[in-house]
Amino acid sequence: MTAGSLSCNDIQVSFSGLKAVNGVTFDFQPGQLYGIIGPNGAGKTTLMNALSGHAKLSGGQVMLDGRDVTGLSVHKRTRIGLGRSFQITKIFAGMSVLENLQLAAFAHLYRLQPFWLPAGRFPAVRERAESVLEEIGLTVMAHRPAETLSHGDQRALEVGLALLSNPSVLLLDEPLAGVGHDQIGPAMELIKRIVKGRTVLLIEHNMDVVMRVSSALVVMVQGQILASGSLKKSAQTPRCERLIWEKRNEAACVGKLQCHLWQGAGVA
Ligand SMILES: Nc1ncnc2c1ncn2[C@@H]1O[C@H](COP(=O)(O)OP(=O)(O)O)[C@@H](O)[C@H]1O
Ligand SMILES: [Mg+2]
């Protein structure tokens, strides 16, 4: 089994009767970047929570590299290759960029919270944190308090926290949320850089970004996958982008979008 394969079989997550994820079955192939799109409330974040272990399933299975991880905690899933970043940044504002990474690296490498210990005293922690710092392009900001970073750089740091465990599968929930227009380009470059050799699920509302970085699309509506398909180069046309953009918040129109895109305009 190639590292980085993630599957779910008929997974369900309910909140007081509301079926936020309602029977999703899908095989995410190693090395692909899946743009997960769909209207607000479609269940995209809950699907990610179900895959990462943050949401309790009311049915179904999650498999990572052929292993049933349904009953495993978030931490165990992280250790065997699943990384996750959140829609709301979870960084420590008062700590420096490097300290944030060192703290998370310590927790990952030693399975402990460092409490009062300076995590950076451990060579393995330093090495891992510095490697990720470089990967996310924030080396020059290593000693800046995280709270003084631009919003875009804070989002990059949040992605960096997910990279510390060197995951083969990376789940990114709106990594560009709130990023200013002038920082979209660098943020997109970061995503392109970190996806190499990984399977990535990317929830993103900016369709320009989705179309540029994804190799496949998954459309979710009302807790289900309505359509999916790999993106051909020809799909990256203004017409397709405009169509998706226009239809993205209209659940009823996603079916039409499926017809337009999947049959005629570049999605196989
Ligand atoms: N913790 C929760 N408690 C109750 N309802 C929730 C919770 N999380 C999500 N929901 C509901 O589940 C549905 C799917 O939400 P979500 O997965 O956040 O959608 P999306 O990420 O596609 O916008 C929505 O109706 C939302 O209100
Ligand atoms: Mg969401």
C-alpha cells in the first residue's frame, strides 16, 4: 500500500439529528491534491474532522494506508501520517514563530507537553522546527512574536504546525481564510511547495486558488459528495472558473455545474 492513501466508507456524523456528513464514501489517491468545494454548511469541515478524528462517527470507517483508523485518537492518527490545519488559527500569539514550532515539535517527538521546559533545548526538536520553518518560508521571522506576523504569515505558521509530523496526508481547512489579496500569491506558492509527495485535501473558497493548485475536485452538498473528478489542464479556463465561481454557493446549481464541468469542460 502506497503511503498517503486515505479512504472513507459510508461515514456519518450527526449533531442532534442533523446529518452533517451523511454517508460519504471516497478513496483519496496518494499524491493528489483534492480541492473540496461546496456551499457553506455542506459538511466540508465536518468531513475533515471525521477523517482526522476530531469528530465522532455515528457510522462508517476511515482507512489510512490500508489500516482501519476509525477508533484511533487524533494523536495516534497524527503519528501514523495524518496532518491537519484548522480554519481558525491555533498558534500561540505571545510566543515567537520558532517557539510555536518547537513546542509542537516537542509534543510530537516526545509525546509530551513541555510545560516549563524550553523545547528548543532538544536538538531533534530544533532540527525539526527549523526544517519546517524553512519549508513555510518564515526563517527570517523566526524570532518575531507570532502575533506580530501578517495574517497570511500566521496562516503559513498554522500550516507549519500541521507539517511538523511530516504527514503523508495533509488536511487543510481554508488555509487562506482572511488572507489579504496581496498575500494570496505567496500563500498559493506555499501550498504548491508543501504538497509535493503528499496527499492533500484542501477546503478553499477562493476558486482561483482551487483551480490552480488542485489535481481533482470533490463537490459536497448537504453532507454528501455530489460529484468528483480529476482536473485536466483544460479545466483551467476562464469559462470553468467563472462557472464554478457563480455556482459555488447555490446547492441546487451544483448539479448543473457537474454537467457542465464533468462532461464537457475538462473534468474527467
Ligand atoms: N459542533 C457542531 N455542533 C452542531 N452542529 C454543527 C457542528 N459543527 C457543524 N455543525 C453543522 O453541521 C453542518 C455542516 O457544517 P460544516 O461541516 O462546518 O460545513 P462547511 O465546512 O461545509 O461550511 C452545518 O449545518 C453546521 O451548522
Ligand atoms: Mg468549514
